[in-house]
Amino acid sequence: MASYQKKVKLIHGLSVVLLSLLSGCADKVATNEFDQVCTYFDELKDALQKEDMSPVKRDLYITEKITSGIPEASEARIAWAGISYAESERYELFKTSAQEVLRRDWHCESMKTLADSLSKFDLDE
């Protein structure tokens, strides 16, 4: 368990450092990209009302939206890529990254609710 906590802290630290380096580039586009990620979580929330999705399918849904809708060099995309393998606290990590880049408060209720329900790995296999 301690090893897992160290990994989460390392991922968080790396995300903050990386995004701090990129924060000089933050502008209106970055704002829209962080908000766009939130919109993707809103869409996932709506999709879950119509269809039951496994944690892996949820992750694939969000990953596809982000990789097809947000430029590769975007701070929002880099932030998600950096934290998407964390097993928990994804929302807090992404929120911290968003606030570092945007230099303002940032919230996303659907991401807060759903981010930790995604999984890169099928644990039932």
C-alpha cells in the first residue's frame, strides 16, 4: 500500500512539474481544453444512463474522446495522460494540474464523480 501511495505522489509531482513548465503557454485555448475534458466526462455520465459500461470501457470512451478531440501538445491532454494510470485521486490530480496551468479555480462535477471509476486494466481476468 505504501508503494502505491508513493507512485500516486510521484505521478502527481511529475504532473505538477510538467504543467508548471508549460504554464507559461496557458491561454484561452488551454482553458477550453480543460473544460472540454470536463465536457467529455459529462458525455460519459449521459452515456452511462443509457448503457452499463465496465471500468475499462469507460476508460476507452474517455481516452478516445481526449485523443481525437484535443491536440497532442495540449496541457489538458498531457495532464490526463500523466494521471490516467493512477488508481485513485485522478480528479484531484487533474484539478491541481488545471489550476496550475489556468491560474484559477477549476471544477468538474462529472469528472469528480466518475474519474476513479475508469480502469486501464480488466481486473476480472
